Amino acid sequence: MATSPCVHCGNLVTKCHFACPTCPPPNNRFVVCDRNCQKAFWKVHKDISHQPSPGIGPTITTMSEEELTGSWQNEQAWFKTHGSYRSAEWIVDCYRMRADDDVAWGGMNFHGLYEVGMSDPSDSHTKAFIIVKDFLKFFKLGIRNEVIPPSKFNFALCIGYFAPNLLVYAFEKEDAKIKWGGENVFSTGPSLRLTAETIYGFSCMAEDSDAEAQEQEERVEREVSEILERQLDASNFDASGKAIFENVGGKTLWTGLFHSLFRHYELHG
């Protein structure tokens, strides 16, 4: 029987789908464990998602001029701006846009969804594994470089809900302008592209890459890859070790993400 992570606590459940009566489908259905988790999630969801905001883009937390002008130096300004709920979706788009930038501007660096498209593996397990592995590396770098605050970040909502629904689709700068109301690395506010550069440690532009930062990113990638090779099996993700997931939400959430992506590719190819 198919299971999905609860958007509040992250535990895998097989039923209790909660449909928000205000949000438009298909993004109005959430998985919850029980009535208690539904109530806890609803308090956050209704306060953030149902507030009217002018123009296109989500409502964001007001920041002082000092905080805004310090966004370049504050790696976690994006989180303070968007808050716990919105940031869970925003960081997925940050990853998706970087994956697109790395193909367009980074010397045809195919990874994640684009690696799936380029290599075109025949089985759903391999497709899901490629994306989960790459997204996991992104989170590992984000934690290591202190861009993603592990004690405050809503891993359950991000990995349990937004990631399964978004990672299988490409996301370009024009999409960011429509969805988030703009995207500019020179803005004093949060930028998807700039946040990704801080996470990876270097620009998506191949000629602008810092050699030391890129070496660090490649070292972390090798480290994650080696652990994944030892602990993960693309054909049996449930047998994975727990250690690799400890500071990024826990094994349960990532196992749920893998199975969600697997089901997507089984249905849609």
C-alpha cells in the first residue's frame, strides 16, 4: 500500500488526506497522520497561505531596511523573509532553478531532472534515485554552508509535500518571476539564484566559478556519493542506512520522497 509523509510530523501514513477548501487544486491536498496533526498544520497553513497580497507572488515577512541591505551577508535572510511555511517551497524552487541554470549557463552540467532527461534510464527506480541523490546533495551543502537552518526548517513540508510535487518539473527564471514576483541577484531581497550560489559556493556561470569552492562542492558530492553507494540501493531504498539523513529531516521523509517520485515515473514514464 502506498504511503506518504505527514506534512506536520513526517511520519509515513497511508490515508488521512486533508483537502484545503480555499487553495486551488491540485495543490490543496495534504497528508496528515490524524486530527491532531491536521489541526497543527492548519494553524500555520491558513495564516500564511490565505492572507491576501497585492500583485503576483506570496505574502512575505516585512524586513527592516538594515535587514534587507544585509541580505548579501546573511545567508539565511531568505528564510527569515519567507518564514517556515513559504521557505519549504521556495528552497525547492531554488534547487530547480539552479539545475536549469547549470545546463544553460554552467557548461551543460546536467544533474537531477536534467540528468534523467539526458541519460533517459528505462526504469523508474533509477530515475527517482538520480533526483533524490542530487536533491540530497543540495541539502547537505545547504546545511554545511549554514544556508538552511536545520533546527527551524520545515523538512516535513518541504520533502514530504513540495518536493514530490515539484522536482519532476523544470523551473526557469521566467517561472520564478511569475510565481515569486521577481528574480534578481542584485536585489536587496532574497534571490533564488543567489541563494543557490551560496549553497553550492560558486556561481552557475562556468567562467565565474571559484576553484576552491567548486573543489569543496565536488568533495561533498564524492562524500555523499560514496555513502549513498554503501548505504543505498536504487532497487531497495527502504533498506538505506539512517546516518546520511540525520541532519536533513530523517530517513522516513527521504524514503517517502523516493517512493513518490517512483510512483510518478511508473505512471507517467
